[in-house]
Amino acid sequence: MNEIILSGIYIYPVKSLGGISLESSEVVERGLKYDRRWMLVDENGLFITQRKFSKLVHFKLSFAENGFEVLHKTTNDKIVIPFETDSTETITVNVWNDFVKAKVVSEKISNWFTKKLDMKCNLVFMDEDSIRKVENKPWVTDEIVSFADAYPFLIISEESLTDLNSRLIDKVEMDRFRPNFVVTGCNAYEEDEWSEFKIGGLNFKGVKSCARCVITTIDQNSGEKNSETLNILSTFRNTDNKIMFGMNLLHLCNGRLSLYDKIEVIKRKII
């Protein structure tokens, strides 16, 4: 039997902006540390994503001293988002069906994004006092989540992407699917079966296949769209009229994980 290992760890500090590849990360209550704790919202507090604004791919993030540096790739302008904000301005923001409190990070940063996107927006931060429950259903206890779509983690195997690319004319990269964890050493789509498993010493629970949207059709470097990805997935990954790719996860404990940690499958679903 092949050894299954963790081959990629990714966070997306600002929802729908560029991701950051890590060698190790801390698993905290809402997911990976820093993952989707920031979000852009419009003047009504509604979340902004690549689903409507593909130009968000032009923002690249990297770690900076005491924060994240955001590079706007088309202008080469940069700004730093601090890990912590002393802002006292709190607004109600809307992400999917949830309304939660969030802090406006700073007027300066919001104005920077407003100029780049040519639309009024605010950058907000979810602090520890803001509680957003996991998709209206406690799977184990009262799990909470960041500004991620629904769950704290998403896992995809390299083998699943390889199988998909074998069916595509225009090959795609893993960043189209924005996983937190990438694994290798298993069969294509085997991650769908993992009901309970460990990454290193940390326990996870596979709870729901991930329904995919138009973001998977967007080249994460250029912003160009090509519907082939969803069209092909729909021919063999369609469940209840939803196109599935990857598995959403919950964690059963906090701790740290690193690249090349072993995956130990404890319990499998019957599919």
C-alpha cells in the first residue's frame, strides 16, 4: 500500500485573493492560522469574490513583518495588512447566509483596494469575538469557521487533479480549487471516502464534498475564463446537480502540521 503524505499546505488570508504556500501551519479553532480571517466587502457589507470580480486574481499575498504584503500585479503597487488592527470601527458583514460582526482594518487600506478595484469597498477582519457557526449544523460540537465558504478546511489529492487534467484540453493548476491541504500517494478521488483520518498527529473528519463554482474556470494568474473545467467535471462528478471536487473537513483537535506528514485513514465512507 502506498504511503499517503501531505504535499501542500495553503492559506488564503483575504477571501478570494491569492494564496500562500506554507511548509507548516498551526491548526486553530477556525481553521489554519490566518486563513480567510480578512475579507473585502462592498458598501453594503456584502462579501466580494472572484465569482463576480475575476480581477481579484491580480492581488498576490506574501508574509511581511507583522502582517501580509499585498502586491497588485498589474501596477506593482503594494500595501501591508497588519496581523492586528487597533481599529474600533465594527460593521455587520454578509457572507453567504451569515451576518457577522467584523472590524474595518483601516480607511487607508480600504481606500487602496477601492482604487484598485474601481469600486467602493472595505477590508474587514474577523476577530475572536466574532462567531460564525459551520453551515448551520454542529457536526461534532459547536464548530466555528472564518470567512471561508462553509467549512474550516478543504482537501484535494494530486491524483484527483491529474485525473481531471487527463480529460482536459487546457490543463489547470491546483490553485483553481483553493485547497488548504494537498495530498499524494492515494487513488484519484480517494479523499472522498475519508470519514476520519489523521494528518501527522491531528484528527480530521471528512464531512461534505465540495460543490464547485465559476472560480474553477478562472486562470489564477491572468484572470481569463475557460468553462472547460466545469463542463468536463459535470460529466463525471455531478451529484444532485452539483459539481463536486475535493472534500470539506472539520478538525477534532488543534496543533501543528507540516509538509510530508503522513496521512492515516481511520474510517472510510461507503460510497
